[in-house]
Amino acid sequence: MTAYRIDQILVCLLITVMARAEVQEVLSSECKQFFYMGTQPRGLEEQPFKKICQFYQGKPRFFTLYDTFSHIPVYSAYTFKRSDGYKKADVPWMYEPQLSMVSGSREMQQFPSEELHKSFEDSQAVLDDYSNSVIFERGQLNPDEHQAGPDDKAATYTLTNIVPQVREFNIGPWKNHEHGIRQRLNNYCRGTAFVVTGVTTSGHTIRRHNINRLGIPTYLWSAYCCVNFDHNAPYAVRSKFPAFAAYGLNDRESNRVQEMSVQHLEDFLKRVTYVGSSFQIFYDNCVPPGNVNGPLISS
């Protein structure tokens, strides 16, 4: 048997050991913690997306609904952790074994050699997809600055949490929005804040070797739900609880992030993307059980 053949066999064995699929059809109890009332956004049930409970260092860290055709997440859902806002810049980029094989680890893994990339690049993005892009950067839907502990921060550095963001939008209006939400939830959310951040697409792609590889988001959007908040906060802040939302155009220009009620965001997404008429981000519109008045509405 040639050395090359032996190397091939070892590569296959390594992939099998590393990758055990746990992409879910029904949301597991351990991953329901990332959704308000344990309930996913509704209105996307008919779409052929993959549900990924993202594991790192033995624990579930957040949830991603992933589009294996466009190789980008549709949304990431996470619980906000009070944070100083610092980025954990020394983390290697990772991929998701749950999308690559039928047995092995459910933990996200550091990217292997280029030869191993070919075993899973049909189902997810790889580093080469971003390597020659000048306009776009790797933009996190679950940003590390919304997480506190080193492991929760590190877990956000998987490409299944990444979409191509125009640089000017990523480091400008969208980053400012992430900072503002971090400060608001740090200061005024007294309980758990549930966040869902997603994208819309229009068919434009990043190509590699003349093949469509990455869907380019047209808009980024985000919404949070925190039912236990500071009722003594100034009205300008209090009116943005228990839930609020925003979206922005992923472009160099006209990319201002607009804040609005979650219901207004849902109406916008129903017009511009493939969500159903029943689309709802948070269970019962983030109305706490027993609250007959419903959330404050602002636009």
C-alpha cells in the first residue's frame, strides 16, 4: 500500500473521529435556553435550513439556523451576557462538524488543513471563501462583545456564525448598533435578554473558482427581548423594553441602522424576504405571562 493511500485513509479516519452530526430536526431542551419561552421564531418552517446547537468546550453556547446552500446563517439566537465589550482576538476560526459527517464530535473545531476542507465545504463556508474578498469582512451575528466569559466569546468565532459584511457597514453603523445594544442591556436589563440576529439575501454571491460560495446579505436585522428590566429608566430607554429591534442595509452608503418595534421589523421582513405571513420573532411578542397590556410600542 502506497504512502499516499495510507495518508488518505488516515485523513478519512480523522474526519470520522472529529465529526458527529447533531444537526437537529426538533430543538433539544439544552438549546431551548437561547429562545424566549424556549420557542424559535415561527414562519420559517417550510424552508430547508439546518438547526445547529453550537457547542464549544462541552457546553451549548448559542443556536444557528443555517443555510447550507448559501453557506451563511439565516439567524443566530443567543442570550446576552453583561460584557465589557472587549473582543477576544486570539481565537482561531472554527467550522461545524455537525454539518459534515454522520458520526463524531458535536463540538465546533479549528479549521484543519486544506485537504480536509474538501470534506465539508459543500455544506458550509470555509476560510478560502473570504480570503480574496476586498469589500467584505467576516461579520458575526452573535458578536463576541455581547458575551462575557472567554469560552462564550471564543464560540462566536465559527464560520457558521459569520456572514459577509461590507467593511464600511461592519465597522461603522452596525458596530455602533452592537455597542449601543450592549450598553442598553448592560445598564437596564435586569434578567435574561434573548437576542435574535439575522439577514435577508437577494441572490448576490461571493464566488470562488467560478462557483457561487457565499450569499451576500442585503440587510442585517436584530431584535432583543428582556421582560425583567428597570422600570425607573428614562422614558427614552424604557420605551425600548421589553423588546426592540433594528435593521440596516449591508452597503457602503445609505447604511444607517434604523431602530423600531419588533412588530415593525417583522412587517418589514415579510415584505423583503421569504418569511411566512405568520412570522414572529419572539413567542407572544415578548409579552410576559399575565401581562394584559402587552409591550410598549415605539418606532
